[in-house]
Amino acid sequence: MSASPYYVTTPIYYVNDRPHIGHAYTTLACDVLARFKRLEGHEVHFLTGTDEHGQKVEKSARAAGVETQNFTDEVSQNFRRLADDMNYSNDDFIRTTEARHIHAAQAIWRRIQANGHIYLGSYSGWYAVRDEAFYAEGELEETDDGRKVGPSGAEVEWVEEPSYFFDLSKWQQPLLDFYAANPDFIGPDTRRNEVISFVEGGLRDLSISRTSFTWGIPVPDDSDHIMYVWLDALTNYITAVGYPDENNSDYLKFWPADLHMVGKDIVRFHAVYWPAFLMAANLAPPKRVYAHGWLLNKGEKMSKSLGNVVLPEDLIERYGLDPVRYYLLREVPFGSDGYISHETMVSRINGDLANDIGNLAQRSLSMVAKNCDSMVPQPGPFTSDDKALLSAAVAALDSIREEFNRQAFHRGLEVIWRVVSDANRYVDSQAPWELRKSDPSRMGTVLYVLAETIRHLAILIQPVMPDSAADMLDQLNVPGEARSFVNLGPDHALKAGTTLPKPRPVFPRFVDEEVTDSA
């Protein structure tokens, strides 16, 4: 087991509205990785937070009729509540209005400027307030009503103002060289190819300051300008580990970050601008940026303007926390866009959870309670079938690790559910209810093998469904200090004679009231 550090980050979320399921999805993936790595023995730093500067925030606060700082305080708290609601295990929550971040953002500006990569000029071009991004003419489309919009669909406006520029055009070849030397830097491959194509098409120097609004971090030594929101925002990842103190123990331990998890709409900022800023400051780029797809509701990306936003608290209230966590990472291949719906949610809850793993645990432990005096039975010699199931349960971790390390969460869960399926077939083929009369000793061995398999499954599902896994492990009387991945395998197997509590269902079926009421 490795105790090496692991640093994973969400994007910091823009505080112009309340969090929706898309925010929950990104942070959930990071939470699962953080929990997985802790169970492996890594020292983890898991960061999330809020991006609180920029013209969009200023406009949203004005529309709400409140002071901008008060507005950001309130909306940022909504994201903290989301972390509690979704049972995230983040180690830090950063806000870009914090003094530590303002200090870090101005420090990296000074470093880049001192290295000769920032100059003063004037900017005229198309700017999308919603994206806080500049777009070239060739990237724009015109809507039916004559509005110009960027690639994301955000409306753009023509902007002319003095601006400081970052010499991004000089970083085309260094970035391409970096991508070539680090083929796993961008995932999945579709996003990597998009980014490389974008950079190969040529880079223009980037406007990195604004004078037309005031809600932001002042440019060092020129308070007429505020820092372009993306230079400000991206710096949060090093702020949180102590920058600009590069001798800080957290900075030395955790930077460069192991993974920046982002949505595909902001991959350019993280995979082009951010490594260029860091290289210009003589700082190491992160090890990996992974850009996941969108969750689609009725075939469209969720947005407030379309009125199709799904709120995580509504899903949790209706379906339960752990089923929602499981569904979001199992239903949709993580790097792709995918649909979510009530029908597929109920199918996963009643199929994968209630029928498969839930029924396996409930009927196995009920048979132990009924036939073994509520104690772990004494196993006899293992048959080839027994050994095959136990070996599959032990071996699953290596495959899960491989899938999770490349952010293929759905595939990692498929590995676990193959063991669940194997175990259910084992129950049916061994028929311990018949062995109770014909061969009680063999029945004890079969129920022991099932209990031990359930112990493995419960340990393995902890990153995704921590509360449900804890309930399963409690029912096996597994102590809290024996629930890490190091406790997998025969050396830490259940001890015969251990008293078990009365079994109870962990994954109840979902009863669809809409269907029931209409029947």
C-alpha cells in the first residue's frame, strides 16, 4: 500500500446561481477518487470551491439587488451545503475572494510579468459574459434572431478597452511538446485531440485584464485594471497548497496536482491557458486534466434558461443519497454525454442495487442468522467453485484501480457487479437451503464464502456508496479499522464464531408512486 500524496480538484464553481446536478456530478467523481485513494493508503488532498469574481457575478448580484460580496457569500454557502448533502469528503473549500487567494493570484501575475510574458495593449473583440471568455470571429455563429453566440451558445458582445496581454502565441510549440511528452495529460482522447487541434491551429495573445468593471482582483501596480477571471480562477489550485510559498510543506507534497476534473466546456482553459501560465511562471503544470461529458435532460444540456435544471437535493429526497451517487457514475460513461431519467434511475435502483447486491446480502446473511445462530460459520475445505468466487472478489481491486485511474467509473463499477453476479449464481448453484438438511457442514462453508464475498464487495463499494457500505460492514461486524483495501484477501478474512447483528435490508426497492397511483 502506498502512502504517496494524491491531489485532486474540482473546477471552482461560478457563484451566479444555485448548484445543479452538473456541479454535483463533477464533484462526485472527485469524491469517489479521493475516497478510493484514501482506502489505498494515499495521503489525499481533495479541493473544491467557488469562483466569485468577474462581470457575470457582478451582473447577477445587481439583478438580485444585493451587494456583490453579500451575493457571493450566500451563493458560495449553497455549494458548501451541496458538499454536505452529497456526502463529499473534500479537505478544503476555497473561495477566490479569500485573502490567501488574492495574494497568490497577484504573486503569479508578478512572476509571469517579471519573466517578460505580460504587456500592456488594447483589446477589441468578442466577449461572452456567461463564459468569461474571448472568442475569435471564426468561432462565432449567428442565431435566427441575429445574435452572435460563441461555441457554448453564450451570447457575445463587442468589447474595446485597454488590456494587459499574456503572450500565449509564444507557447504554441512548448504546449505541443508538453502534450507529446505527456500523452496522459488530457483525457479522454477525444478532448486531447480537440485541444491539440486547437493549439496546432495557432494561438493568439490573450487579454488578461479588464477595466470595464471592478469586481475582481486588482492588477499589481495598476489598480485601474482587474485580473481576467480565468487567470484569477485557475490560480486557486496552487493557492490551496500554499503558493506563493513554494517551500510550504503542502506545496512540496501535493503540487503538481494529480488530477484537475472539469466539464468539457472548460477544457481549453485548463489544458491550454493554465499550463501556459504555469510554464511562464516557471511552475510545473498539473499531471492530468480530465474533461467529462454533460448530463442531458431530454436530450439537452441542462441550463437555467431552458428551464430543465435538475437539482441534486430533489434527486436525493426522492431516491436516496447512495442510489443517486451510484446511478450518476454507473449510468453514463464518464467521458461522454449521456441521458438521465426517472426510468433509468428506477431501473438501476431496483435492478443493480435491490435485486443484485441488496438481495445477495439480505438472503445470505438471513440464512446465516437462521441456520448458524447469527454467527459467522466455520468453513470446511474450499471447493474449486468456492475458490473461484473468493479469488474473483480479491482480484477485483486491481481492475477497479485501473479503470478509476483513467476515470472510467462506469467500468470500475461493472467489475464489482461482475462479482455480484458471480455470487448470485453461486448461491443458486450451491443451494444452501437444500444443504441445510443434506450436508449442514457444506452449507456452513457456502454461507461463509458468501459472507466473505459480501465483505469484499462492501469494502470495494465504499468510495461510491459510503453509507450503504458501512451498513453492510456493520452487519458483518467488521471493525472500522479493518475496512481499507489492505484488509482485502484471506489474511483479514471473517473469523468463524463472530456474532452478527440481525440482518436488515440495505437497498430497498423503489416503489414508483406515479405508476402505483395510476394503476
